[in-house]
Amino acid sequence: EELAARGHEVHVVAGTPNYPEGKNYPEYSRGRRCDETVNGVSVHRCRTVGRHHDAFMRVVNYYSYVMASKRYVSRLGNDFDVVFANQLSPVMMAEAGGRYAKKHGKRFVLYCLDLWPESLTAGGIKRGTPLFALYRRGAEGVYRSADRILATSKAFPGYFADEFGINDAEYLPQYAEALFDPEVCRKKPDGNLDLMFAGNLGSVQGLDTVIRAAAETADVKNLRWHIVGDGSECGKLKKLAERLGAVNVIFHGRQPVGKMPEFYSMADAMLVTMKPGTVLSSTLPGKMQTYMAAGKPVIGAAGGEVARVIGESGCGYSVPAGDHAALAGLARRLAAGGADPETGERGAEYCRVNFPRGGFMDRLRHMKILFAGFSKIKYMPYMNFYLSAADRESSEVHVIYWNRDLADEDLSALAGVTLHEFRKSQPDDAPKLSKLKSFREYRKYALSVLDEVKPDRVVILHSLPGILLYGRLMREYSGRYIFDYRDYTYEGFPPYGRMIRRLVRRSHCTFVSSDGFRKYLPSDCAGKIFTSHNLLEDSLRHRNERILHGTESDKIRVAFWGFIRHRDVNIEIIKKFSADPRFELHYYGREQEIAEELKAYAARIGAENVFFHGEYRPEERYGFARNTDIIHNVYMDKNVMSAMGNKYYDGIIFGIPQICMKGSFMGERCTEAGVGLECRPADPDFTDRVYDYYHGIDISSFCPACDREVMRVTEEYNDGKRCCSEFFAQG
């Protein structure tokens, strides 16, 4: 219905309704209502035999639908663009879809909710038996016929890989069906603890755990267990309750959807149980999202995804699958103290963010995303900001990067990403004409990748790729690209500035790496311009690194890490610090021509307290932080006076004061936030000012200042992240 509401023509092939009673509903029997339109969706119901309540009739039911659906689709014309199979049990139900897709050359997408042949084990059919082998061959045929497999559990893709050698199955959890208003479903306090299971009473659910837990708590007067629903195990569960004396279990039978809010409002918490010991026990059943969306606290007697989501969301309580003693113990504690109502609120919020209906529908469409970078991967850490917002499990991600020094790098973190390497040597200080030639070659290469990949979404990771791909972006990707603006080197050239402004206007959204860049961009686009902040999420796990783990020294250790550029200002800094024995100066970073000049200068003047350590891996910064007292964050080049360097964020996260150039945007930010010092290395009292500043720092106020700045930056970072997530979710 959601797809139809979005303008798609949707045709559903289904069977005759007969579940759970096992008899075909009278209003659908004898071919009645086999074709109808439901909320804009055309539905055809193939005549099937009711499943009744024995194994033989269940098999007849299964195969009657398989044969009827194949006959029906064989008569359909070439009118559909894609086939989508919502695969429950049995897996053969998807055969008709696969057959139609193969016949007409259509894309076949299979959404796996029940894993076959693994589901057979829950019904007592053991691996290694002829029947299991038979269904395994059938299941493999169905799964291999699919162009794309989506799965409701994170455990399923691993099963497909191990069992069938299918390595590209993707995880897509069911969305939260917001059927019930949380306010209507809220229980009024009455002194009792009511725990409820609502849904199918099948073997996979392992509901004997609930009955046994109820029997162990029969002495708790204010504790009641409710089971709402019907299914193949209902009779067995009632007999077990009677045999164990579980008089505190109330079976309510199958109820219409319209009455469920009334039942939800009876419960303090909802139960999710899974039979232990199989891959199926790792699934996240759809009822979980429904419970959470209704604002109900959840008690899980399950492992895998159920336990993970409960722990991650804080929506309730969890015990191991099948552990009735642990479930009984938990129920006793809750009966004595009551369930925390805030767990339900947390679950509802988690659902809104992680299981949105709209986002689910968007992701059904296979998306290709292209990131157009302009340097080596390790010099684009900000790409992770966008990568983390894109769901790489359900998207085909491509990255263009420029290997300028022709050296190999560790790309293991981008497993699953298709990398397109533009390999051409170009030093940072290459002549302008040489750069222009390289830019033209990069443009030719990037356009060829665009032609090959045909992405649905593009992320431009630097101003220059935006300029070089300008024509293609304007013609084919208006509103379908993110523009990351982080360099205004060429703003003085009017045509360049006009192109930048148009790139901003036609983008879905634009990100600046510094608020200092906003003055160069159209003011009427302010609502879609975000600050990305070069905030590495891994760095946040190292908050206050220096304060907690720092080493002591009798000298003030000043450190620079990153690209070593800006010769003149660094010569001034080396000259000043080398003449002051109170300091040590350390440089960590790639040593190209300017770094070599600085090393030569330090050697020439006999600077014994200036050290060059060479290139480093990003994670090695945490070690630098422990041995650094002040971060050297001083730049004088006019092109970076508006920028925000990575070291600014390192400073506020690691708890290290920093020095910045007087008049720079970073310097102003340091002063305003109280996390650093603005200064001019050319001033005669430069080192005295740095010395006095460092020894005048009050840790009791400096650390909270860093925390406030991290909080401000994180809030802006998350605002941008939400925008990115929406961009990728739109497909």
C-alpha cells in the first residue's frame, strides 16, 4: 500500500486466506473475491486448499498455492518492472515470482522472513534426513534465482553464505507498524503485573518457556501471564499449562486487530520469545517492532537480534532464550518493584529512528552511491561522516580517489566498497600548469566512472571535483548530490565563485568544514547548508586522552600533526621555540618539499629541541596526545584563515590546549570557547605568551570548556548526519 501511495503500480499474488484456523474464509471460498483492489493495490488470490491442523494437509496447502500461483503468473504479460517476493513459509511460495522474472528478464528481489530449510528444524525435521535434503535443494534453487536477497535478521546473510555460498544477501529489518496509539495502549496502574504475548503460537516461538515461567511464579498473587493469539502450538500450550498448574496463564485466543489496543492496555510489558538453538532464534520478529512502536516495555526470552535491540534501545529486559527460570526470576522482581514505564518510551523513540516505514520502503530500491574524492583515502577522513550515514549493507557504494604519491595504503576499512583509483603523481607544491593538466585527466576519469556506475546519489567530497564535474551534475544530478565545500583557494576567480554558488543551489544539501566558509556561499541557501565538522567518531572514544593518560615532562611539548605546509610561519615558529629551552616542538606528518626545508632549517640553526617524526597512521594520534601539552594549530596562509583544522577537534576531544593564528576563524573559535590561545609567531613575546598561557590554565574550567565545545560540535554534526540519512533513504 505504501508503494502504491508513492505512485507505483502494485499487483499482489496471494493465496486464499485460511490462517490460523486452517479453513478457507467463507467470503473467499469457491473463487469469491479472487480479484479485488485494496487501498490502491490490485490483489489476485489463487485458489488454495486450507491447511487445517495436520501435517499432511499443511503440505497440500503449501503445494496447492505453489502450483496455482505458477499457473497464474504464466498467463501474465510483460507488464511489470520488478518482482518482489515476501518469502514466508514455505520457501516454494516464491517460485512463481522467480519463474516470471526469468521468463521476462525482470529483476527478482526476495525478502526472506523465514529461513529455509532451517525452519524445518523447528518442526522436528533433522538435518541429514532425505526430506531435509529435498527441501534444501528446493530452497537453494529459489534463493539462487533471486537477483537480490533481503533478510529480516542480521544472522541470515551469514547463513546464506555458509549454506549456499550466496555472499551478497543484505540485512533489512521489518519496519515498525504503527498500528496503535501509545497513549491508548498505556496501562493504568492497578498494583498487578500483567505480562502479555500477542501473535502466532508456533513452534519457533518457544512459548513453553512462558508457561514454565508462569508455573514457577504461580505463588505471586499480583502476577498474571496473558497469551493472545492462535497457532499450531496452542493446544499443546494449554495442556502444558494445565499439567504444570500454571493457573496464572490466561489464553485469550485469536483477536481482531481492532481490539488489540484494548489488550495492549491490559499489559505492563509485552513478551517476545524464541526457541533456542537454531539460526531462527537470532531473528527479530515483527511483533517486536509493533510492541515498541506502541510504547510498550518489552521482555525478551531470546538471544540474537532481540537481545541486541533491547540492550541498544533500553526498551525493556532480556533473559536467554529458553531459560524459564531466568524469566520467572525477572517476573518476580518486576512484580515486586514494577516495570519502568520509560523503557516503553525509549523503545518507541528507537523505533521511529531505526525502523521507519518510509525508510524501509525507500531501501527496497537498490541504490548506487558514488563518492567523488580528490585525494588518497587516508587523507579524506571526513568521508566517513557520509559513509556512516549511508546504509552500506543495502547500497552499492563506489569511491573515486586520487593516489597522488603512487604509494599503496591500507584500504581494509572499505571492505565491500568498490574503489576507483585515479593514479597520477602530483606533489602538493606542483606548478599550477601541471595541476591543471592533472585536473583535466581526473575529470576524464571521473566522468568515465559516472558513465559506468550510473549512480543514484553522488557525494562530492571537495570543491574541485564539483567544479570539474559541474556540467554532469547540473544536467543529470540536480537535487541528487551532496556538495562538501572545504576549499576557497580559487574564490578570487569570478567564474569559479559563480559555479560554486550554483553547485550549492542545485545540491540536495551542502556541507562546509568550517562555519568560516559560509560567507562565500549564497545566504538564501542557509537552510540547507550544514557544518560537517571533521569529527572522527572513533576519536570520541578517546575523550580527555591527555588528561587521563598523559605523561609528564619538564618542558612544554608543542606538537603539530597533519600536512606540513606553510613554510614561512613554521620557520618563524621553529626559530622562536628552538631559542627557548622551556619548549620542545614536534612535527608529525608527510614530509614533502616544505617539510624537508623545515628540517634543513632546524638543522642549520642547531635546533636541538625540534623533532620531525614522519608520516603516521590516524590511530597513532592518540599516542601523540598523551605526549603533547599544546597543539600547534597555527596557519598564516590566507586560504586557510577561514578553515577549521582536524587538530581543533583533536584538541577539544583529547583535552589539549591549542595555539591558533590571531585573526583566523579557528583562533576566534578558540577564544570564544575558552579552549586555546590566539597569537602571532612573529611577535617578540610569542613564546612568553604561550608559556604564561599554558601555566595559567585552570583545569577545572578548561575541561568543562572542552566538553561544552564537544557538545556544541556534536549537536551540529548530528544535525548534518540526519540530513545525510534522509538523503540516502530517499533512494
